Amino acid sequence: MNQINFENRTVIVTGAGNGLGKAYALELGSRGAKVIVNDLGGSVDGSGAASSPADEVVAEISKNGGEAIANYDSVATKEGGEAIVQCAVDNFGTVDAVINNAGILRDKSFANMSEDELSLILDVHLKGTFFVSQPAFKVMKDNNYGRIVNVASPSGLFGNFGQANYGAAKMGIVGLTNVLSIEGAKYNIKVNVIAPTAYTRMTEALLPEDVGKLFSAQLVTPMVVYLASESCVPTHEIFGVAAGRFARIGIITHKGYVNTSATAEDIAGNIEEIRTIKDGKYPLSNEDELMIIQEAIQGS
């Protein structure tokens, strides 16, 4: 098996001053990547700013013989996203991979959630992924090569109490990824999603410390490094990553129940056939699902 390396590759890692992003940046730097270590340096809820988190990661990469530049722009604005990508281009000439890791939390039960608590999370997670990916995507198109790793969450895919804002943003990232992977396919741009669980400052209040030790950030890093590399084969896929377990997560469908004159009563009478997925299929576009619908109708 060939060694995965990032010689002559430039990688942007957002939110790289702590936790998962820091783990990714350090590993990429050790494998020869030129790393843009982006971090606003704020707290978990997004307030405040400081240069030290990004600076410290850059210093560690440099100490280990790697090459990195710190960037302190916010992903939550168009100008910030463009500045992050421009930082890579100005310092290293290009962008080969982006890991959209930056994130904050503003948890609150749905009935008590404010519009600001919704907007802040959408701005950082969903819009932030868009704002960084768009200028990077343009560079990648010109180079006919790119890798984008977006970060969703089990809270978006499966749901979690008190995280309506976070879950909505993370599931939105899945939708964004699906489209980018389709649009990037002919330019050799591969775009995938991870849904990680790790013990970081964002989750330390959710996981007891003894349990958290089983969910180290280092156990997520191998999947991210692979997806960001030239060796990456898949695109348009979701991967659950936690505690050394790596698994594809599918949005699947099946033949279902077909009745072109169905009433609500027919739905009630056949709800288990509708709900029970048999011989599941994994559509990767609207056209794929239409083919499944056509096959179901013709076979009914």
C-alpha cells in the first residue's frame, strides 16, 4: 500500500486551533502538506477572538519540520471565506484541499431558541462551509483537482435534544456536499462528509471524561486525511467516524408501496410496507431516485 503524503499540496483547515481541527492540521503537516491553520480564536459559543490558538498550532507544525501559515479570519462571512482562500493562494500558490471544520455551539431547547441562536449557528456552520468552499472550488476547477471534506454531525443526521439550530445547519451541509460533489465530478474535485464524535471542548459537557477518552480526536483523523488526499476514491458520501470505527452512512430508499389512486386510508393500511426498507438503494442524484420511482411503478 502506497504511503499517503501531501508533498506539494496545500490544505486549508478551518477551526484548526483546537480539538479535531488541530489534530487534522498536525497530521497533515507531518505528511508534507502546506497547511493554512485557520482559527478565529473564539470561545465555544463563538464569542471573542484571539490569535494564539492558530499561532500555537503553526508553531507545532513548524517545530516538527512542516510548513504552515496562521489565518484568523471568520468563516461566517463571504469576505472572511475569500480571505482564507486568498491566504493560501498568496502564500503557497494554490488550494488542493479544504477541511471545513470550524464550528460553535448555542444549544437551547427548541421552544426557547432565539432567532440569533439560530442565525449564529447557520452563519458559522452552513454559510461558513459555503463561504470557504466557493472560492476554493473555483481554484480547484482551474487546476482540475481538489478535495473538500465537510463536517456534519450525528445531531444533524439523527437528531439530538437542544440542538435544532446545530442539527439543521449540519444537515444543510450534507445537502451542500451532495451538490458540490455532482458539480465537481468532471473537474476531479471529490467532496465528502464526515459525521464525527470526539471528545473536545465542544463536547466535554456532553460526554463524561472517562467515556470521552475513548473518543479522541486522533481516532477521527485517519478518515479525514484519507478523504483530503489524492488517494481518495469516493465522492458524494457520508462517513460516521468515532472511537476507531469508520462506516459509511446512507440515505437510502426502496420500492415502497405503489398505488396511483391511494387515499389517506390506503396509506394508513400500508404504512408498514412504506416504512420497511427492503433491498435498499442509495440514490446519488434526483435522476437516480426518479429511476427507482419508475421501476417501482412499472413493477407494480
